[in-house]
Amino acid sequence: MYYDITHTTEYDYTESVAIAHHVARLKPRELPHQECLHHELAIAPAPSVSSTYEDYFGNLVTIVAMQGAHKSLLIRARSSVSVRALDLPNPADTPPWETAADYRTLPFEAVEFVFDSTSSRSQWIVEPYARQSFPPGRPFLEAILDLTARIHDEFTFDPKATTVATPLTEVFAARRGVCQDFARLEVACLRSLGIAARYMSGYMETLPPPGTPRLVGADASHAWLTTFCPGLGWIPVDPTNNLLPSESHITLAWGRDYNDVSPIRGVILGGGAHALQVHVDVVRAAAPPTTDDGSLPASVPFG
């Protein structure tokens, strides 16, 4: 699959902002099944300072600083990505889940995702809920899929129920939230059992109902998780949609939780009140982008 993705973030301030520093994680990752063919980042007003680096988890990060007065800020990322289908295992053929809960069998890249993170310290609440899907000896992926289906069926998608600051304990009690809440919940459930799970940030292709035109800007960022099984590696799971992600999901970044992968965050001096608008388009393309001579365009550096 080839996708063209546009992610636009607009801030409007009631008063001038004197200084602004922002961090962006908006370039899709390079993975065995995913390739970023083209990427560009446009910022207005133009930043005075811009630098790019890879963070601890290997996500590409751009830091920008605006040092002149401004009353609005626009950050627009455009990316072209190819994604191949994953070769996912038969759930019944996966090993008993207990093998994934033994940290002695895990590589370091997985062990660090066994431990709870600041925003998901709810093991004492979610562990009994998680254990219902993990009886002794059950195949790893069968148990994962059962937990995923339960979260999908028992929690209601409600964009008005939570914010990025809503504690997981409140999400669990209310049984309502959005994709980031459901991903955080399943991550916490798995970690409560000693299973490595990492939070994933990115996009998902969405299609309008038959006969309905596609609305520009109607897509959104998406969140899911991957979990580690010895001998199989990382397996993606999407509790919001009750499926195993494959070529319909585009990965931006991963980390312990949302705080490690937020697409844009920053600090400003001044500005008063502000209004935020985010528009995302994920459009399937017939072929990869090319230049006039037929070759693939080079990636455009951040900034």
C-alpha cells in the first residue's frame, strides 16, 4: 500500500507569543515493512532555530524555536509512505503466554517495556481484569486477542469523555475514552502480567461509508500497541478496532506511553488563550511519488 499523509496543526493566540519552543515527531519510521518515501515539514512563521535528532526509542524528533512575536503557528507535515502486510502468526500456534511473562527470556529492548510508566500506574486495578483473558497455558496470541476484544466490546468510544491528561483509573472506571485511552489500558493490562508492551503512535487509513464522499481533514492520529513474544518478536494490536494491524496502519513513533510519542508539544511565552485545530488526511495512492525523471524524490529534512 502507498499512502499520502498530510498532518496540519494550527494554533491561534489571542495575544502575541514572544518565544515558542516546540518538539515534533511527525516523520513515519523506517521499519522492515514500512518505508518513508518522501517527507517535508513546513512551519509558519519560520523557526529561528531548528535541529533534528533520534530520541532514545529511535523516533526522529525535530526541535524548533520561534523568537519573534507571532499570533498564530502552523505546522504541516507531508509524507508518502509504503506499507507492506505483516506475516502474522496463527494465534493457536503461539507459545503459552507465560513464556512472554518471564523477563529472563526477553531481550533488553523488550524488558524495558515490562515496567510501568508514569501515566499508566494502575496495575493494582487492571490486573484482575487482565487475568480473565490469561488462564494458565493459553496460547499467547489467543489471550492477547481475547483481551483486545473485551476492551473493544466493554469500553465505549467517546471523544468527549477524556483528554490526554485523564488518568487511566478514570478511563477504567467510566469505561469510555478514545484510541489513546484504550491503547494505554491494554498496555497497562499486559504489563501488570509481566508482558512487554509499547505504546504506538501513527495513522490508520479510514474509508467513508459507501456512497459518501471522503471529507478532507476528517482523519486523525491513531494509537495502538505492540507486545513482545519470544521467538515471534513484536506483534501489533489495536483494541479500538479489535484487530491486528497490518498494511492499514502507518507508524510514526513508539515509546512507553503517550508522553514519549506525542506528535507535537511545546512551551510558549505569552499568547493568552489559544485555539487549536488539527487536520489529518490519510489517502491511499496508486503508486509512489516520483520526480520529473521518474526517480523517487529524496526525503526532505525536518525544518
